[in-house]
Amino acid sequence: MKPQLIDWEQVQQNLLNIPGWQAEKSPSPHLTRTFTFKNFVESLSFTNEVGNLAEQVNHHPDILIRWNKVTLFLSTHSAKGITQLDFDLASKINSLFSSGSASHSSP
């Protein structure tokens, strides 16, 4: 069964439950957050942890890695927008980041 799109008003409401994330409409609806680290090694470590998490839940973010920053973009490609899968993964990523398994600093 194809995941159901969440309307924009509900997206804005759901954002209250995932601190640090934003919703953008362009080029297509998605959630995004940038995480800041001390260096490239920590950025890469976090990216690998996110990759492992994404594999576990079979929902994969688009990832942009810069020296000490990792930007994640979440959308459900099969639904062409934002679904509950994106909010669930964002919440799990926040927990991963908060657990401090990779050393980091808040943006």
C-alpha cells in the first residue's frame, strides 16, 4: 500500500514534534535539517549511522555532506511528497543525534 501524503497544514503541525526540522515545498515537498559536527570524520560517522538506521526502516534520506555539516532531506519518493514515514525517520534521527553516539554540536 502506498503511503499517504500529509497535507501542508498537518506537516506544519507535525513539525512541532521534531525539533530542528523544517518543511520546504520546492523543488518538491520534503523535510530538511542540517546537523553540525566538529570535523569531517564526525560528519561521516553520523552519516553512516543515519545510513544504518535508514536501512533498518527501509526509508532512505537524500544526504549532503560538507566538511562539518550533514544536511538530510526526507520525502517519500513513491508518494511524491511528505508522509508519516518521513516524520518517523526524522524523529529517529533526532534520537540518534541526541544520543551523542557521534560527537557533535548543535547548529
